[in-house]
Amino acid sequence: MSEPTATKAFAPFEWMLSLRYLRARRKEGFISVIAGFSFLGIMLGVATLIIVMAVMNGFRSELLGKILGLNGHLLVQPIEQPLTDWQQVAERLAKVDGVTLAAPMVEGQALASSPFQSSGVLVRGVRVADLKRLPSIANTIKAGTLDGFDEGQGIVIGKRLGDNLQLRAGDTITLVAPRGSVTAFGTVPRIKAYKVAAIFEVGMSEYDAGIVFMPLAESQAYFNRSGDVTAIEVYTQDPDKIDRVRQAVTSAAGRPVFILDWRQRNSTFFGALQVERNVMFIILTLIVIVAAFNIISGMTMLVKDKSHDIAILRTMGATQGSMLRVFLITGASIGVTGTIVGFIVGLVFAWNIESLRQFVSWLTSTELFSPELYFLSRLPARIDSGETIAVLAMALVLSLLAPLYPAWRAARLDPVEALRYE
């Protein structure tokens, strides 16, 4: 007669027993409630992590695209003497490998006004050929045209500025510069009226409400620039590899210049975004950890409640390993199922976040995403596959680790002691 052998690991009866323990009976209702909250906690934690990280990534990507679409990746400024040779310098910079555009500009502050309202603006004098090569402007013209921009005295304004001043293409806007003509009585502010040649909408409220484009020659006259420009903005093929181009641009300038790249100009802004993103990740990870502790407490109570059953199973030949696997499967099922459901819910929400925002705004008759506060006119979301996989892996590891201690206690239970005090 052959000796009885132990069952294989994760045998069918272990799965059957684990799933049976998940279906709580009436007297085990409290344990079922704890298991339900653990499931919801992990599901919401994973879903919220995916949604928030996607929105934060979307914010950074969208803002980076808007900022770099309108501002140069390198800002070349003159040192020692004014940039009167800007045409020659711009031509040399445009020939540098990796540079897509070298745009000279004149920049200055002004007050834009209409018969209805006034607002402070940043005036940029540019050439129409350079303006047409900026997709963020050339492809977002909502009214008017850029044709003939260099010949006339028309200017290009943002849609939000036009709405604030109640202006449309073809209307007249008045610009007031604090530094105008110098007279015997001091400096007189320069006041001049311009026709609105075109209206653009980048989608970033700070630009749509605060930037005005003016023909380069006109801006030189308006801001008293005697044939020079403020700086030259250099656009490159890959902003993330700006260091490779920076040295070549410095050499090609052929004169003393001071260069700022986009990271230096926006370091505070993007640094704050990164800190906020990291803090949100840590805070939301705590939700998943709390849910994992709920699994531990729920499984500990289940082991205590099932101590009599465990003792009987042990006397019938069930091994310590079988008992450990039964409760490991029971606890892990809650965490793994919650993680998978949370993963699906998070992806669905992230993919449809803007539609959901519009629906909630319509339902509550409130503006949930004010462009004045968040700079963007829509709620962006970009799912990073590596980051999402990391969230999924973290939740699965916690789900598998959480039931280990209760399962170990179930395996270590002495059947004699359990039956003695039953």
C-alpha cells in the first residue's frame, strides 16, 4: 500500500476553499465589509494615481508645447553693444545644424486699450516670414490674415485680449508705451492706434490675453530702437537636446552674446510642476497602502473566525503550506482584482477626462477648469506607459504582500489548541 502524498501547490481544492471564504455568510458580514472596503480602496487608489499622473503629464506636455511653440528654445541677447547687425547674426544662426528658425525680435511693454476696456500687454515686433513659420500662431488664426503684415501698420492680437477689449479683426486698438518721445519737459508716453490685422488663439490664456505681435520695422520705430533689436529667438529641432546646439550657436553669433535656454527661462515654473507631481504621487500612494492594511486586518479577522475550520482541515491531512496558500489566495484576490479594475477605470477616465469635465460643468453650471487659473483652455491628459506600469506593479506587489502575515498565522495554527477551546 503506497503512502499518501501531499497535494500539489495551488491545487483545485485550495482555490475552491479560498473563493468560498470570499463569499461571506450572514454571520461573517463584518469581515465582508472590510474586504469590500479594501477592494474599493485599492481600486480607487490605482485609478486616482493613473488619472492624476496622466493629468499632470498632460499639463507639463501641453504647457511645454505652448511655451516652446511661441518662445524660442534659445534666447540670444547682445552684450557690450546693441544688436545692430541682427540680420547677419540671424542668417549665421539659421545655418547652424539643428536650428530650424532664428527670429530677430523687438520686445516691450505697453497698455492696449479700446473704447470699452484696457489691458497690459507684451508687444513683440517680428517679421511676417518668421511669424508664419510658428505653427502655434500661423495655424491658430481665428479671424483676419497675416498677408501684408509687414507692409501695413496692422497688429496681431490673441482671442482673449480681443474678447476683453471687445475687438474684432479690422477694428482699431490703441497702444500706449511708457517710453516715448523725449521733449524739453521729459519723456512723453507714445500713443498710437493700430488696425487689428488678425486674431490668434494658442489655447493658453496667458498668451491669448497678453501678447501682441507687431511688424518688426514698426516696433523699432515705436520703441525707439535705432536699427537694432532686443534679441534673436532660436528654435531647434529637439528642445530636449538643446545643449548640443548651444555651443554651436554661441560660436556662430560671431560677437559677444548672452544666451538663455528654455529650461533657464522657465525653471521655476516647471520645477514647481515637478514638485507638485511628486507630492501628489506620494499622497495618492498612501491610499493604496491604507487599502493594503485593510486587507491585513480583514484577513486576520477571517483567520480568527475560521480557526475551527482550519483545525479540522489540518486533522484531515491538510498541510501548513495548503493553509498558507488558501488564505494567500483569498487576500491576494481582493488586491489583484481591485488593482485590475482600478487600472481599467483609471485608463477610461484619463482617455475621456475632457468630456467628463464638460459634462460635470454642464451638470453643475460651473466652470471647473478656469483658463485664468490653469492657463489652458482644456483639461489635458497624457498616459505615460512606463509610469502606469510602475503604478500597476506597485499595487500588485502590495496586494501579494498584504495577506502574507495572516496566511502565515493560519498555517502556524495548532489544531489541538484550536479545537480545545472551541
